[in-house]
Amino acid sequence: MSTSPRLRSLNIDNINPHVRKAEYAVRGELAVKSEEYRAQLASGKGSDLPFDDVISANIGNPQQLDQKPITFFRQVLSLLEYPPLLEKEDVLLNQLGYKKDVIERAKWLLEQVGSVGAYSASTGPQGIKESIAKFIEKRDGHPADPSSIYLSAGASSGVNTLLHIICAGPKTGILVPIPQYPLYTATLSLLDATCVPYYLDEANAWSTSAESITSALTTAKEAGTDVRAIAIINPGNPTGASLSYKDIESVIDLAASEHLVILADEVYQTNVFIGKFHSFKAVLRDMQKKNPGKYDTVELVSLHSVSKGIVGECGHRGGYFELCGFDPEVVAQIYKFVSISLCAPVIGQCLVELMVNPPTEGEPSYDLYKSERDGIFAGLQSRATALHKAFQAMEGVECGPPQGSMYLFPSITLPQKAIEAAKADGKTPDAFYAMKMLEATGVCVVPGAGFGQKEGTLHFRTTFLAPGTSWVEGVARFHEGFMGEYR
Amino acid sequence: MSTSPRLRSLNIDNINPHVRKAEYAVRGELAVKSEEYRAQLASGKGSDLPFDDVISANIGNPQQLDQKPITFFRQVLSLLEYPPLLEKEDVLLNQLGYKKDVIERAKWLLEQVGSVGAYSASTGPQGIKESIAKFIEKRDGHPADPSSIYLSAGASSGVNTLLHIICAGPKTGILVPIPQYPLYTATLSLLDATCVPYYLDEANAWSTSAESITSALTTAKEAGTDVRAIAIINPGNPTGASLSYKDIESVIDLAASEHLVILADEVYQTNVFIGKFHSFKAVLRDMQKKNPGKYDTVELVSLHSVSKGIVGECGHRGGYFELCGFDPEVVAQIYKFVSISLCAPVIGQCLVELMVNPPTEGEPSYDLYKSERDGIFAGLQSRATALHKAFQAMEGVECGPPQGSMYLFPSITLPQKAIEAAKADGKTPDAFYAMKMLEATGVCVVPGAGFGQKEGTLHFRTTFLAPGTSWVEGVARFHEGFMGEYR
């Protein structure tokens, strides 16, 4: 507690304690340090640094690195930003390489939103919600209702909305996978609710098991926690793991019998290298069809985003969530909550429409779209494979084959001397290792502690977005040196 | 309390009670009804309605109505969305009407952000923050520090951030003007903090007085509330009132002696018809200069946005806030909080840069920019004047001359019979009146109760954004009929 005379209204001891408690390592100390290095290099004052570039492998931010935007998407957005271009159709078509379908889509989107500079309805314009519903119908083979769809500023904003509704106080518990993307634990801290961790099975390719969930649930209930929801990240972040159809069925079964809202964070649904993506919505509807009446009141939120996948447009902050099975009175409160922040960025909402309704075979922009999309996918997969191969050759590093999302999450076994040096430095061993890696190579990763990990294990998360292989070689060299120094 | 067997996890009685308590009338029952009318008219099923158009005078949403975007801004944004256009400079210049400075600015902004599809640093790219600092320096005649500037998704998101930091529990009190834009009361409800209302002086052109603030503060302190901050909306929403230099000085004096954070919501700073806008920052720095040491620890947050002003680009969700005088440990928590939602929409951040750094005299886009800007300002003022004139002719309606922002906030005196009819209908009299107006004319306004008003008074807020005068005549006719019916 500070003892100096009170000068200001606010100090670290009297601000919102829940903000203070929240942790968000993805943009924590390492990220701040990496930005300092970047600024140093940019200003020409970084000549004494042992690297020429900072590689931000801490954030899934494709366009900061190699990834180019999809041409069709961006051409449409350029017309939405400056509609008078639509009056110069011949210039667009003959001199600027725009296709007929780009122009048509821009006109159609402008009909839906009026101007991208105007607020939209709080849940999004009807026409965009109808496009999303069609996408879901096609993906799942089951109908979707546009009025159950809410446009959001990326999936983060959707998660924030839903957790705000669900969490009624410190006794409210939410099941969160460990390791997890720390948005969940951070938001639960802010809301002063209880995180109920359930562990993913590293030995089994980071799979999700009903047993592990049930055991976490039982412990929490015994402690008096009112567990109301389960968050599932599928495909996983940071793990990349995809749930099988059968595992999804067991989660839904458990949610039905235990009255748990399912928060299905499905933002990596197109980033799957092994197996096939199954949406929670599709499996739920299948189960409802097979067992009339039994699953009607299962509450499911399915979240998606333009930030990840092949689109990689994080800067546009576009996303949506779909609600199934919610009580209409609760839905009215969700509407009110989202209306307080007015609406999601409208250009981002338009980008969501483009993502869910891309050019199809036979349309003028299709060939280019397809080649760009496939190229991005193949590039992600080949970089993931190269990185995985490098990890396999490193002493004390274990990492399963890349499964999907944008990340690898290797485990590291560090020498006792390194663990002691970390302690002396006031850091967890994985944070110490990651800081040394940044200082030596300019590569910024996130220590496993930022996502949660089983006690006694150490990991780090790295994206496989950065181009080339020299940064991977740099990491391998650093690792060898680190192990040599602390062995 | 619901007595049905538990089917779902969530019901209206067990969700977050603070969400349930929050009120946000700007997009409430009337807005929902108006959207239903709009959909009915669009589908051709509205032939039995007594109007052909819905006029959304409930939301300050300029581009939904008459206002055209500024050409320079949108041309730059179109290039940011599709940078390959920059390779066709001759087509841009000679066939599409883009000027040299549009191209230069787009290139410069792309250097700052990389891609508008990439996440930026959580507080915004350095170059954009430097532009904002230059704008503030020029506006205020005092230096500004780019590292104290935080880009946000509109000003709403900035207010949300600051209130999250300040509010530590139910005992935390925030002074809020009444009437106010209901974002403040809604967010305080969500945070379970205490709203300490201070009344603006309607008889005195809705001015802010230190006496009224002091009296509210004293009452709150006596009740055990830890009052930590004061929100000031200048120019006012819904009132349009601009604070004088002297009034700002007294607020700062009070804040200094009472240790109150000043939340200066200055989003309407260019919408001033009477008097001159003074920023809190400028006045604070003047006072610091005149009284060395005395005001150094005054904590001020100044918020701005691309949504209002002449820009009117609400759909882009761009804004920023500047911090002065905060404890560095508190600043670190603000950084962490904003990093959890990753970053503000990047195209919106670029638009902030364009707003604060528009074409200047002698630059190729200046003449058009100036004529558009002046045209928008003059249009706002003339529509405000016409609307005010109409109100003056209405029985029982009182309204001071338009002062600024985008709103008029007339008081209405309704007949006793109308007040009883409202009661029978389960509505406040102003909500009843506004619903009748919507049903008769298609014009959607917000009842005064949504902003707060002195007990026994009734008001409504209307924007003066809608073009033409026929809707104003419709409102006047409705009012006459309403008074006739209930007199």
C-alpha cells in the first residue's frame, strides 16, 4: 500500500482490482520489449543488436508478415470506401483489373449498409446476416436463422459480450481449456468470475476429453461454483488440435445434462491440416434430429472471425456469433448489451460478408481467388512443417505434427541451471527462455505460462506465419547455445 | 422468479444483474419499432402506414441521412484497402480525380500500418499518434506527447476503458451530467459503480456550474461514496451547450482539490454554433503554466472521435483518448486493458489521422476539402435553425437556440390527460409522446428519460441531421393533433 500523500485520484492500489489481476501475455512484457527493438532498428540505432529484424511470432497477425490480402475482398472494400469509383466502370474493368463481380458485390453491399461511414443496426444489417446464415446452412447442412446472428468487432468482442451476460459474480464458473488463448482467463478476471480449468491431453495430440471436463466440473461444483458454460477452442489455440465428431458429441451431451452454455470459438475453422473441421452447430443439429426434443434447449454460441483462417484480416476487426437455444429474455439482454457499443466496424462487417460468400466457380474473380486462397493455405502448411522439423531436431524440445490454426506449442525441457537462473531473474523458466530467445534472435514467442500448462511442464507458442527459414535457423542456434550455457 | 423446471443454463433471473440493470434508450424500444417500420416499408408491406419514410432522428448518424463523406478521406481509404491502385498513378490522377496529396498520404499511412488488415500496436501506430499529438499542439498551443495517446474504436470504447480502470466497486462514484449521453450511466451499471448525477442548468442554456457539481459531490460523500471522477460532455450531448473558458477553469479547480479524474468527452468539438470550443487540455496547461506545481497531478482524459464533428464517420469506429497526469503504474494497467481487445480497427485509426491532419491551404485537395467541410457545417446549422423555429411555434414546447453538437433537446409540457394515458400504457409521459410521434410520422426521437431530466420535466432529443423540412412539418402536425386529443 502506498504511503505517500494522496496527489491523484488513482493509484495502483485503488483502481479496479479485477483489471489489475487480469493477465494477457500475448501482448505482455516480451511484446513490449520486441516493439522497443523494432523501433530501435527502424531508427538506425540498433546496430549493436545481434539481429536485423524483429519477428513477431507471438501474435497470429498474418498480414504483418508474409500474407497478402485476397484481391477480391480488397477490391470490393476499396469501392465501398469510395463509391464514386463505381461511376467509372470502364476504368475499373479495363485499366485497373477489377472484374464485373467485384463491382456487383460492392453495389449490393452498399445497398445493405447505405454508407460504410454510417452506424449499422447494432447486430448488423439484415442482408449481411442473411449471407452468413446461407454460409452456415451450406457448411452444416442445417438451416440457420439470420436473426440469431450478431456481427461483432472480431471474435474477441463476441466472447466479451457473452461472458458479460453469463457471469453474475464470483461464484459463476466457466470451464476453460488449458492451454487456452488468454482472452478467456483475462475476461473472467475482469468480470470477477471463476475460471474452471480443464486440461487438454498433450500425450494424445492435445485432445479434449469428456472425462477431463467432468472431473474439473465435479471439483468446481464441490467447491460451490455455479458452473454455467464451457469454452471450446476448435481448432485449438495454442494447440491447433481439431475435435473429432465424436468428441463434439460428448461435449454437447455433457452440456445438455449439466446445463452448460457452449462457447464454441471456431475462428480457425479453415486452418485444418489433419482431419476435418466439424462445427458444434452441425453436430448439435444432427443430435437434435436423431433425438427429438432431447437437445432443444442446449445453448450454443458459435464464433467466427475474419482475423484468422485464410483471410487473415485482423486489422479490420470483423466477426460474428450465432446463438442457438437461448431464452428469448436473455437474447433481449444480449441485444441491449451490444447496442451500448453501437455497432461493429461496418467495413469489417462487409468483409465478413465477403469471407462467407466468396466468388464461386464460373464467376470472373473465382480463379484468382482460388489460387490466392490455396496458395495461402499451402504456404501456412509448408511453413508449419518446416518449423516442426526444426523443433524435432532440437534437444529437449517435443512437438507433435502441425494440426491446424496458426501455431505450434512445443514443450521444452530446460536444464536445472536454467530454472535456477530464471528464479534468480524473477521469471518463470519459460518466460526466461523466451526473453533470452528474443534478445538473441529478435524472435518474439509467448511462454506457455501465458496460456496455462500442466504443473511441471514448460512450453512456448509460436506462429508459423513468418516467411523464410532463416529465423527458424536462428531459433535453433539460440536453443543450442542456451542449452550449452545452462547444461 | 421463474418457477419452470431448469432447462437452460441462463434465464433472465440468473444472468449478470448489472447487464439487466443497464439502460440504453438511444437504441431501445422506439429504435427497434422504427426498424420494424423501415423493414415493412422496404418490403412493400407498409401501405397502411401514415408515412412513407422512417426518419432516424434518435441517433447521431450523419451518413445514414444526408451527409456525404469528405472526398479526400475516402479516396485515401480506398487506396489503403487496395494498395495495388498505387501502381496506377496516372489512372488515379488523370481519370479518377485523385490528387497527388491523396496518393502521398496513402503511401505514408501504409508505411505506418503495414497493411490495414494487420493488427497494429495496441495503442496505435507511432506515426498516427505523432500526427494526433501535432493536432493537439496546434489546437491548444501546448505540447502533446504521442506516448500518452491511445487509439480506440470510437470514443465509446475509450470511455469503456477508462471507467473499467477507475471503478473498483459499488462505492466508486462518478459524477455524470444530467442530461447525459447514456453510455455513461449504462457503463456504470455494467460495472456496478455509482452514478453521481449533477444537473445542468436548463434555464441558463444548459450550462455547467461548479455549485451544482459541488452540491452533488457533497451529498455523495455524505452517503459514503468514493467519488473519483467527473464526466463532462463538451459540447454537450444531448444539450449542445459549450463550456466557457471560465467554467472549465472552475471544473479543473474542483477536480484538483477533490482529486477527481476529468473525463472530457470532446467528440463534438467542431460542432459549435455559439461561442468557441476550449479543450480541457488547453485550459489545464494554461493553469499549470500560471500556477507552477499546483495542477501537475490533475488527471485528465480527453476523448475524440471520427464519428461526429464534420467527419461523421461513425461506421468506421475510430477515435482516440489522451491521458494527462496519470500515475505510470495506472497507465501500465490501461495499456494491459486495451491490449486484451488487441487494437482498434486499423482503417478507423487511419481515418483519425486524416481527420486530425486534413489537407491544408495550397495542397491539391484543399479547395474541395474546404468546400465540403464548410458545406456540411452550414447545412447542420441551417437545419438546426429551421428545426428550432418549428419548435418555437409549437404549443407547450420550449427550446433554446441551437448551440452545437447534432441535437436539440426541447422541453415539452403535456396535458394531464396525456400523462394519465401514458401511465395506463405503462410508459413515462415522454416515452408515450415519442411512441405516438413515431406511429404518426415515422420520426424516431429519444425521450428525455433516456438521458435523465429534472423530476417533473419532460424532454426529447432529436438530431438535426435529416434533410428537408417535410419531416419537421410532420412533427408539428402530429404535435398539434396530440395536444388536441389530450387537452
